[in-house]
Amino acid sequence: MRIVVVGATGNAGTALLRALHEEPAVTSVLGVARRLPDRGAEPYRHAGWAAVDISAGDGPEPVVARLAELFRGADAVVHLAWLVQPNRDRDLLRRTNVEGTRRVADAVVRAGVPHLVVASSVGAYSAVDDDAPRREDWPARGIPTSHYSVDKAAQERVLDELEAARPGLAVARLRPALVFQGDAAQSVVRYFLGPLVPVRLLRYGRLPLLPLPAALRLQAVHADDVADAYRRVVVERAAGAFNVAADDVLHGPDLARLVGHGRLVEVPRGAVRGVLAAAHDAHLVRADPGWLDLAASVPVLDTSRIRTELGWRPRRSAAEAVEDLLAGMAVGRGLRSAPLHPATHRPPGDSVLPLRHRGDVRVPPSMDRGLLGLYLADHHAVATATLERVELMTDRYRDTPFHAELAEVTEQLRGQRELSRDLMDRLGLPARRYRQAAARLAERAGRLKLNRRVVHRSPLSPVVEAEVVRSAVLGTIGSWQTLRDHADELGLDPTQLDELIAQADRQVEMLDRFHAYARERAFTSRRQTEDGRELG
């Protein structure tokens, strides 16, 4: 079977890649995403990749045509792409979530794909005020005060229209409860909590108490169990709606036991809503009050259909899924994709890119420990500043043909930076944080370069940025080559260093192409990106 997964870099998509890789009936997987992951990292290396922004352009035709080209010959398309932030930009969310689903559906029809599987949600259902389990025939009209729920209900209507117009097409929609995994922990922090919520306190022990809205209940499922549900639907070419949730339903005391020491402080929901609204308006948290309304109103899911028809059973309880998420939050866990990338500051020894070694990693007596430490600290500082600059470039040049590749390079540089820090930790060498701070300060000062422009970015900016980052990557190649020369003495795996050198060579090649693209537009009056916006 050939499977295409749209939105393959997020929470459910990453878990699904793992599940499809282990499924003997699946012979190839194509991942489609707006921003490419590090295609050499697990689990992304087991799929082919194409970059498509399903919300792009002034009209649907270019996107539908591109998707149809990618879908042709597929046995099934699994559509998981969904945008939850920026939740203040409703036009962008609707264009991505609802119209994006319509574009995927149109491309499936045009390409003649026989099976479309779509990620819906418990949030599509109409509100309830009890704990009675609901089957898939419960109305999916959404909860009006939740933008997520409104868009999920609108997505369901798109699928209803598709089924009516194309009765020969098998259309499945999965409606899972909250989907958790430790690898998505930092994305939950970024998308819902924000940088001011002190989740890292979980690293130092459990909380003494947990304030929660009164009468809260929560149904959850681990991402790997959701992925198994998608896998079964794909392999069996199942159609219709399927609820997916773990067996246990968690209430306030259960969550207090998981997060704290069992001491629950129940707060009236209206008071919590008011505080959340004020915090959201003040940009202190990312989640708006609609998420609380959603949590308080969605039904408990009856999952008997998927169990009976497809033999699905959850391997982890809802409590275990929450525990995995909390453990990931404590250390800023993530993976090497833009939606799931980990926290920048992580505990020692917990690198994004695991350090491979042969025996003990150590500084031998034959090497000058001080000079080696200074050398590695300087390169780590440069890596820190380079990562921040490429993150900025990825955001700035999202309307260029290089956005997807810049995102991939960002994740590669993030992994390399964590690897270099892990190496210094294992060697017992100081990180010299003052050098990192100086490098960050110099990088930010470089952003103030006006290039004859005060308000708008200069058309020279992408040219100069490409040159600066290219120089930094060339320096990184030199550091990997130096370590490669001394791999046996340091106890390192030379094969990993060869891989890092080859990866950096590819980064230079991409930056050369970006530089050519930028300089072609920098000195003429024709400085537009693909959709007509000015570059720079």
C-alpha cells in the first residue's frame, strides 16, 4: 500500500509514521507538510517528503493541482493537518483548517484515490451536560464559543458534502479524545501555555496542590494508540466515523494525583474562565477561554464501534498518556520537526541528537583540556547564534520557495547545538555561558543593520543573512572535521561525525541556492516572492 499523510510532522502525524513503518502491508509513505522536518531523523527518515502549504495562494487551484500530483497512485490519503495558533487570526485558521480540508478532498477526487481518512475530534460534537457515553451518531455541530470546535464541525460538513457527491469514495473520520505523548510535550507548552507558565517546576518534584475548574473531567488517549487506530482504518479501508479514547475518564482528584500530591483545589468554572480570558487578553497564555468551554462541554466517547469492527484496543490508559506528557513537559521534550521541536534549554545529557560514542567519552592526557574546552565553547556559542538567525529567516521568508528547507535546516541546527552541549557535558568541559550570551547579543545587534531602510527590511537582508549563515555552517564543518580527526582519542563515533559533515555540506548547498535566489532580486525593481510579496 502507498499512503500519503498530510500533516505528517505534528503530534498524531509523527506517531502515525511510526505505526505505518511497522505495518507490513504498507510499502511506502509520503509525508506532506508546510515545513519539512529533519528528514534524516527518526521517525521522519522512513518517509518520502513534499512541502505544500494547504492554505497558500489566492485561490485553491494551484494547491489542489500540486496535491493531486502527489496523491496520484496512492491507496489512501490521511489528512491530519490542523492549525491551532495563532488563534487570534481566525481567517488564517479557517483557511487552513476548513478550506484546507476541502482542498485535500478535491485533490483526492482529482487523483482518483479510493480512500480518504481525516482527523476530526471529540471537539466536533455538540455540547452535553452529563457523563453518559455518546456514540458516533451524536450531532457534530460543535460548541459555538470554541473556535477549534467550530472549525472541526465545519470540517465535518465538508466531509458530509464529499460523501454525498462521491458515494464511491470511502471516507473515514476519526474523533479522538485529547491526544497526548511525551514527544509532543513542548508543543503543548508553546501552543497552549506560553513561555510564562513555569512547567519546568515539574522537573524538581510534584506540585503541592492543583487548582482546577470544578467538576472537570478529561478523556485522553496516547498518540501511539491513535496512530494504531489510523493504521487499522487505512489497512481495512474502513469508512464512517470512529470515536477513539482510552478506557478511563479522569476527574479532578485523578489529575491532582498525577500532577501534585493529591490535594485538589476546585475553583468555580466562571472564575477560571474570567482569569483565563484576562491572561489571554494580556498575552500571558496562548489558550483562550474557548478551550475551557470545550473541555467542560464535550461528551464522553463511546468507543465500541472501533473496538468491535476493527479490533482496536488502547495499550495505555488516559492516566498513562497524561503522565507521559507531564514527564515530557518537565524536560522540554520534542522531536526534530517544526511543530514538535523541543525546548531550547534542556537538562544536561538530554540532547535532541543522541551522541554516539565508542566506550568512554573523555579528554585524553595527550590533549590540552583548556584549549579543547575553549574551542568547543566558541563553536557552541556560534551554533546558538546561528540557530536563532535561521529561526528568524524561516519566519521571515515563509512566502519563498525555501521556507520548507529553511525549517528543516532549523531543526538540524537545533539538534547539532544540543549535541555539542551534550559533548561538552560528557567531556566535563565548561559551556562558558558568557560566550553564548555574547554571541546572542552580536546576532541581535546584526538585526539592526539598516541597509538604507528604517521601517521595512532591506532587499539586501536575505543576501547578507545567507552569507552570514553560510559562513557559520562552514565553521561548523571545520569543528566536526576537527573532532573527526580526534574521534578515537575522545571515544567518539567517527561515523556520526561523517554524517554531520555531510549534513552541513547539504546545508551549504541549500544556502547557496537561497543566496542565488535572493541576490537575483536584491538589486532590481523585481523583488517579489512566488505570491507577489516583496522579498527582504
